[in-house]
Amino acid sequence: MTDFLSDDYWNKRYLDESTGWDLGEISPPIRAYVDQLEDKELKILIPGAGNAHEVSYLHNLGFTNVHVLDFAPIAIQTFLEKNPDFPASHAHVADFFEFNGSFDLIIEQTLFCAIDPNLRSKYADKSASLLRKGGMLVGLLFNQEFDGGPPFGGTKSEYIDNFKPFYDKLSMEECYNSIEPRQGSELFIQLEK
């Protein structure tokens, strides 16, 4: 099996521009969520951010404590080159499972579907450990199965089983504002620690 937790694997995907999941901009469901946030000082983490359109969007809106994390050095390097006014100290080349910090909000866009499904419970535990009490994990999960991967799909009931031991409040609803090719295949999640 391919090592999806290898920085070499992801560096190659970015260098080859083999990033079919990338919309070229922040996804509409996440943009709608971000647009209603009022506290610009929230400490926010976007893990497995890739080209980090969500990070750019938040930063350009004036959010001052946004952190971007990716396993692939080339992804972070490219992001910083495209966003020279972003604080480099908030850009982290690291393994999500080894990363430490304390955040008010984690935005999930593509990391969960990129890791081996056997690590999903570990992801749920780790994400919860990075959140302050009352913190939220918000974002998108695929609501369909895929052959092979990444991306790896799944079902709402499977996700609930993964997250329920680590979160006190779970909301997972079908997205009403997904891009057309993903209509009916995305869940918008809001999980509170």
C-alpha cells in the first residue's frame, strides 16, 4: 500500500500538479461558514491544507491567528510565496499526528479523506486534543464511498462512530451549497469539544 503519510508522496503530488481535489479557491460551504465568524482573533488551524485557499481567505478577511499545516514542504513553501504577508511563524511543515497546540477552531477540508481510513479514530482523537474546551472542528467530509484512494470516502454513521468518543456535540448535515460536481456527496460537520 502507498504511504499516504509520507511527505515524499504528497510533495510529488504537488510538484506533478496531481491535485484534482483542489478547487482553486475556498469551497462554498466553508466560505459561508467563515463569512459568519465575527471574532477575528480566533486561533484557527487548517491541517493538511495543501494550497491553503481557506487560509488565504481567512487571512485576507483580517483573521490574525490563522495557522496552516501540511506534511508536504512544497505545499507550505508555495503558499508562503503566494502569500508573502502571511506570518511565516504560523506556517507549519509537520505531521498532523505529531503536531501540538491549542486552537479555538480547526477547519477540515481535505486531510481526513487523504489519510488511511484505519487512522480515522486517531484523527478524531488528535483533532479533539488540539482544541480548547468549547472548540470546534468544522468542515467537509465525503458522504460516499470511493474505490481506492485517496480520497477515501465514507458514511455519516461511520464518521459518527469515529468522532463520538472525542466530541460532546456532533452535527453532520448534507451540504446545500456544494459545488455542482460534489452535490449530494458532502457532509458539513460541526463538532464541539
